[in-house]
Amino acid sequence: MCTKEAKLPSSGEMEVEMAVVRCPKCVEHNDAVRDRTHPRYPEQTYREDRVVVTCYRGADAGASHQMVDLEGVIVCKYDEHRRPIRLVGNIIDSTHPSIPVEESANLHAKVPFGIKQDVQESERCHLAQCYKASTIMCRRAVQLALVDKGVSDGPMGKMLTDARLMFSSTTYALAEGIKDYGGSGAHGTEVITPHEAATVIFVTVKVLNELY
């Protein structure tokens, strides 16, 4: 849950209103620590779960922050938890505990980081309601994974045919679906729904995990 705390001190002498959100994963971690060692617990195991978010233009933060809006994703460096946020004039307009689709957290550790980033970007596209772009990034992730596994780069259909023995029959069919949806997103005029894009992300993670 998000809160707004007024008149928190800025880094200078001025005071400005700052938006404060809490990282749900860090809150969960701190609750677990307290449960194990209640009523006192080692300070070094505690995580600061509050994230203060502010944006402004120029040096006069108090006067000019209303001239800037912010929309993006907060990434916690403890566990990579991602939380969407939107500020309008430094006031929280909307926030959510996590992005709607976060399947990349289930990727196998052996999946290269660059390919994981493609899946995460697909999730951000889904958050931004860019569903065609979301499926295109999934297709890109699978195609790059095939190249990484030694398949010659080329048309996606031929690459999947060449990699047929790398998959179970079920997963191969799923990979063909990624090819079709990604191709439609890149070249077609068909509407891709939020559910379809979310399903493609889920399937992409399954395909990548089987490859690695």
C-alpha cells in the first residue's frame, strides 16, 4: 500500500512534499525477521522498505516540481521486485504492488541476462498496454536463445524446425505460437488482447526454461 508523507526534508534546506511507497517484498522480509526474533531483531537483517520518490525541474524543488510528471517502474535492488508508479506534480496518481505480468521471475538461472531483459521488457510493454510490442519482444527472446544454443540465425520458422529435437512436442507447439503471435505483432493488423500477450509471456518463460 502506498502513502504520501508531507514536508519531508529535501537534500537541501528547502522542504518539499515527497511521495513514499513501500517495497512489498521488503515489507514481507521485515515481517519475517520480526516473527523470528520478536521483540528485537538484528539491525543488519532489516531492510529499509520505504522508497521516497520525487522529481522536479531545476534547483528550486519547492516551486517547480509541479512542472514534471513521472511514470515508470521502481526496481528494488535487494530482490529485483518491480513496482509501477505514476507521479503527477510529485503526488502519487497511481501505484500497484507489482507489475501485472511478472513471469520473468520464474526464468531459470542459466538463461542469459540479456535474454531475461528481453522478457522483462515484454512485461513492461504489457504494463504500458503495448501488447503487439510485448509479443515481438517474446519472439526476439526465443530467437536469440536459439542462436545462443547454436541454431543458425534466419527465419523463425526454419530456426524452430532446425531446433525441433531441443523441445518436447508440447513445448515445440508453444514455441510456434510465440513465432505466430510475434510475427502478427510485427507484421500483421490483428488485435492482440492483454490476455493473449500475457499468455505469450508465460509461454516464452516455459520455452526458455526448457532450452536452458
